[in-house]
Amino acid sequence: MRGYFGIGVEGINKPFNVGNLFRSAHAFDASFVFTIDATYRRTEGSQADTSNALANLPFYSFPTLTDFLLPKGCALVGVELHDDAVDLPSFTHPRCAAYVLGPERSSLSPALTARCDHLLRIPTRFCLNVGIAGVVVMYDRLLTMGRFAPRPVMPGGPDLELCGTFTRFRKPPPLAEVALAERDGEDPGE
């Protein structure tokens, strides 16, 4: 998969939510994590971050929005229930992106919203927990960036035998089932 992504928060003050988000970012192979104008104590957040993400990922703490910097060519994507936001299932993720989520019980600041290249929304009736919202966005990115085979039309996974990569895990039916099916479902006790 080409490109990279980072994920962070603005104005958050619940360290467990940040720790949970950063742990999930580590699991989804994020390239970096960040906070903007946040009250985040790493010692508290690490209690929810059982993977020790900050020992494995670059962490950037920006005291203010003015201090906030991204790599050249990195699109800033705000995740927000906003009238102008694109619903996540209809959103095409930039190859190089930084996703930013707002604080609990509030929204992204108007100044940060204005800096965003894109706004996306998770189509829910109300806001999700910051950590959960981040997982939904990262999972959608993983699905849509071409790492996996397309979903089949019928229920189940792709026909891996046709791909030649894996063998099916389904065993052939027991002989008694085959005999019953051949008799058009007649009960053997009849």
C-alpha cells in the first residue's frame, strides 16, 4: 500500500480516549500521531495504550493551531459531523493524509476546520467516542486503499481457490449428509 497516514486530536482533555486512539493507530500501522491544543498527559494515556504506541510511533504535541505543521503533500482531513462534510462511505482517502478529530462534547475549532483540505463525517445519528470514530476512519482507509481483494457479490469471502493463494477451510460434507441430500432430503428413519 502506497502513502501514509497520521491521526490526531484537537482540544481533547480525556487522556484515556487519546490513549485508546493512539493504540488503535499503532494497530492500523499509522505513521504518526499528534495532539493540537490538548491537555494530554502521556502517563495517564498510557494506561489505555497497552501497545505502548508512543514508543513505536512519532508523537507530535502542538501547543496551538499556529504551531501545527504537516509534511509537504499531506492532506488534512477533519472528521466532524458538519453540513459540508462528505459521508465516509462516499469519501476517497488521500494517499498521504492526517486525520484530525475534535474534542469530546464539542467540535473542531472553526480555525482548524478552515485549514482542512477535506471534511468527512461518519454517518451516525450523533457523535461517537473519539477512539471509536478514529477506528472507523482507519478501518475504512484500510479497506479502500486497495490492500485487500474486492468484496464478492455473494455472502462470504472471496473464492480463494480461484486466487491460488489459500485453500478453503471448508471440509467436504460427511458422507451421511451427501446420502441424505441425494435422497432429496428424505428422513433416514422413514
